[in-house]
Amino acid sequence: MSVTKLDITAEHCPMTFVKTKLALEKLASGDRLEVLISPGEPLENVPKAAKEQGYLVLAIEPVDGAIHHRVVIEKP
Amino acid sequence: MAQKKLSIVSFSGDFDRVIAVFTLATGAAATGYEVNLFFTFWGLNAIKLKQGRTALGKGFLARFFNLLLGGFRKLPLSRLNFFGASPKLMTHMMKKNKVATLAELVEAAKQLKVNFYACEMAMVILGIGKSDLIPEVKEVLGVSKFLENSEGGQVLFI
């Protein structure tokens, strides 16, 4: 199992989704992606979109004094 | 559940409208949609292989039109174009504000395997062949095939 990190806090729509999706596509089964996400629209929708596409969202936890969130996504 | 689908008719060759096409296309593709882009009329300028001004086609009028229309790098802004200066300024503003540029969106669309189609009829009028378009164009087709491809999904005309 490998863990890839991705920071999309500087990105805007639609690149928040695009970068996450392209990173998820590179995962092998059991691999994880740790995405650093800004609050608001990206945090609400990036994990939701991953879930809808069959990925497992294992954790959503605040970091950096709760400014950003770390979302852990696994490819089943 | 069947895969969600978005089909967009990209009619306008305006820089800002083409941005709208590729923003929706990449956003939808990244969130699990099947995306079909159908380029017709001025929209074809965005997917010409030669990105500058080239006299494509046979016959004086076709060559004249294609030369004036230009390709991807010559798309005009729908308002306040200022003889082509504005798209460059807009790209600068997009970069400055860390918003994806049109070129980045098109690249993302290719990576996300968005389907590119070109309109047969408009290509005949403008004297453009499939080899004049970017290799990502899957097929040259007409209305009936577009309707078939877009059936059961959402359709937009931009």
C-alpha cells in the first residue's frame, strides 16, 4: 500500500476536482491519497465526488488549526 | 446505476465561451461523468491542429475564412476583444489568480478522456478535414450520431 499526498488548497474549481481525480486514477487497489483541502465548496464536494465514483473516504480531519482539512481516500 | 453524462455543443469560437465549455467538461469528467464535446462552426477553431492563423481548406473562400478565423491561440474574447489583446490579458489574470488557463483546461480534458467530436457539415463548409484537427478528435459526425451519443444525459449549447 502506498500513500500519495496532494495539496489542492491553492486550486479553484474545476481544478480541485481535476487534480484529485487524476491522482486517484493513478492509485492501485489498496493505495491511499491524502488530499489537503480548503473549507467550503471543495471540502463539501471533493470527498462526495470521490465517494460517488466508488472510492472509500476513510477520514476527514482538520489540520493547520482547522483552516484546511486532510481527506484520506482509498481505492478499493 | 448508469454513468451520468454531459454533452456540450461547442458552437462559439469565443475565448470566454470556450473556457465555459472546458470548465464544465473537466469538472464533470472529474466527478465521474461521461463527457461528449461536439465542436461545430466557430467552435472548430478551438480544436484545429494549427493553433495560429493558417489558410486551411481548398478554394479561396475557405482559405480566406480559415486564415481570418485562426486556431486555438487566436480565439477572440466575446466582448472587449481589443484586436486580440484581451485574451492574453485574461490569461495573465487567470494565472495571477491561480485559476486554470484555457490551455490547462484543455490538457486536463484530454487527460480525463473527455470525448471530442467534430461536426461533419461545418467541416465541409469550412473545407477542414479530420487531419486538420487535433488527434484527440475521436470522430467526425452529424446530428443523428450526436443525438445518439447524448441520449439519456444533459445537453448544453455554448
